[in-house]
Amino acid sequence: MDTNELKFLLKLLGCANYRSSLSASGFKSFKGKDRICQSLGDRELLDYSREIASVKILPPGNALLKLEQAQLPITDQELKVLEKISKAAGKVSPSKIKMSSLKAPEKEEILKTLSERGLIDAESKIKKTKAEVWLTERGLEYLREDYSPKGAATINLDLLNNYLRFLRKSLHSKPEEVCTSAHKSEESAAVTIVNLTDEEILETIRRLDRELGTDNYLPIFHLRQKLQPPLSREEVDKALYRLQASDQIELSTLQEANAYTPEQIDAGIIQNIGGPVFFISVN
């Protein structure tokens, strides 16, 4: 890890919930921020807001287009987008997929759905506007337990203070309890395993909804507390989108924020427009 990457991580340690807008004043002094994020993201030490940079159709997508329309397992709009991608020679950027009936965020969601279903290959990059960056559980674990500095480097004392505060907090923190009732059943005390299937995640959503009495309107932060770690934030997000694509759950946005803390709101899934995706309902 080079010095700039280390300073970037230490700067994030000083941000609320170890998360920040990439355009925040504290990160203006970093040159090549996209490169730093890409490098640290490849090592899963941090993650950032992404957008699809290019797509290309895959063999299953071509095969689907040969089916009769009555047999197609996708919507009309998804089909139109897939057809346009199939006509491109190789990779194509979302901006080149012209559909007047779709706004950019709607097109982005369709591309994500097609990618998750294995119909297209989608290459992502850091968002051009309103990008956020945050430390992953792996990044926090690395800084807490594995990082071993070597050699000489000039580090601002404010950054060193961020690191020391983080280590002290880690020493005194205790695991949070997800269940708020005084008596937990044996079922609610089940240990989360690393390789969770989508069905197991769906069952976890049902169980949390019963235990917390959220009337099939479970806030996402409860699920994150249960699954992160061992899963990363991105893995949980992708699992929720897969469950939504298979019509097993519905995701809805937060309209009234007064009832929740900033940390709980930050646990939602950030969107390009509108409030964060915040509630999970099982179909």
C-alpha cells in the first residue's frame, strides 16, 4: 500500500460511519482519487458508488432473443434494451442506448437487472457525480488487525489521531444485538454463516420481521446488522436486487426520515434520484 492510499483510508476513518462524499473538502487534496478508489476497491478495503460504464450481450442474452415473445421471462422495456445492446458491435456505453421512454436511472436499473440475470456483461466504474466512498468490513478488519506499516512516510497528526481513535473504539466496542426483545428464542440466536444463499437471506428477512414486529416493512439496517459481516455491503445489496428481480421481495424508499438516525438512514441503498431504498417487504 502506498502512502497516498494509506492517507486515504485514514481520512475515511475520521468520517461519520467511515463514509463520505468523494467531493468532500477533506478529499480535495488527493490526486488521482479514482485510481486510489479502484486500487483499494480491488482489494476490498473500501467500496464506492458505481455506475455502469459499458455493456455487451452474452450468449444467454442472444439465445433469449430467439424465443417467441410469449415465452420471454423479461418485461417489454428490458427486451427493447436487450435488443439494442445486441445490435452493437462489442461493448456499448449506456448513453449510446437510445430510448426516449426511459430516464437514465430507469435504464441503469434495467441494465443491472439484465446483468444479474446473466444476459449481459456490465462493466462498472466510479460514479461521475455525487459519488460516495466508504470503508468495508474487510478494510476495517485490515486496519484493526493486519496492517503493519514499514519504511518512512510523512503522516499528518490528524490522520494519526483518526487511526488511534479507531483502535481505541475497537478495543471498547461490543457486538450489537439485533433482537430488541428481552427474551430471544433459540431460532433468533442462530449464527449467520458465510456462504448464505438467497433463500437463507430471505428467511433471515422473514425472521427479523417477526422478531422486531415491523409488519412486513423491515428497515434494511436491521438486515445489515445481521449479515454484515460476514457479507459485505455490496453483497447484501446484490442479494436484495436478485430477490426483487425474482419477485420474492419488494424494496421501497424512505419518505419520512425523522424516525431514524443518520446511521440507520445511511444503511439504505443510495439511488441517483429520490431517497434511499430503505424498506424490505416479502411478497
